[in-house]
Amino acid sequence: MENFDINLKNIDLKQLVTDDDFEKEAEKQLPLAIEKIAEGNAQIIWDKLYKSFENMPGLKLSGNNEKRKFIEESKLKYAHDISLDDKIKIKKIIVEKIKKWTETL
């Protein structure tokens, strides 16, 4: 769940001073982080399915269109089904990452 990047270009890191500032920024970044996590998970699942089907005669996953569709549907499902606990965990990770980056300024 921790393997996602945050786009720092849209964040004014120097304006983040209080814990509340970091929490608010994490809330803004949460939807994109959830999308990136879902996309990464879907990619892993697709690759495993592809590997398991490649040696089976008659079963074949088609090209990039099917893969894109699978990933998009997976992202929507993950975003819809994500638990509040997972959202809180992701927000904490975002806060930690942003704080780490502000320390390097």
C-alpha cells in the first residue's frame, strides 16, 4: 500500500507548518493516491493472470484494450470499496511522505 508517488509540483511545501496543514494536504492527495494504489494492484493481478493463461491452449487474454479496461474497472471498484480504515492508513502515509520531503528543503 505504500508504493505510490505523490506529485509535489502542486503542493506548496513551505506553507505546510502545522499538523493540520499536513492533514488537509493529505486529504487533497488521497483520491489520486487511491487511484495509483488501485492501478498498481490491478497491474500486478493482470500480469499474474496473463502468466497463468499464456501456457493454456484456447485461453488467451487479448491485447492492450482489454488490459486498460481491466485496470480502469479495477480502479473504480477499489475506489468504491475501499474501507475507512484503509483511507486513514493511506492519509497517514501521505502525511509521512510529505513531512519527509519538507525536511529536505
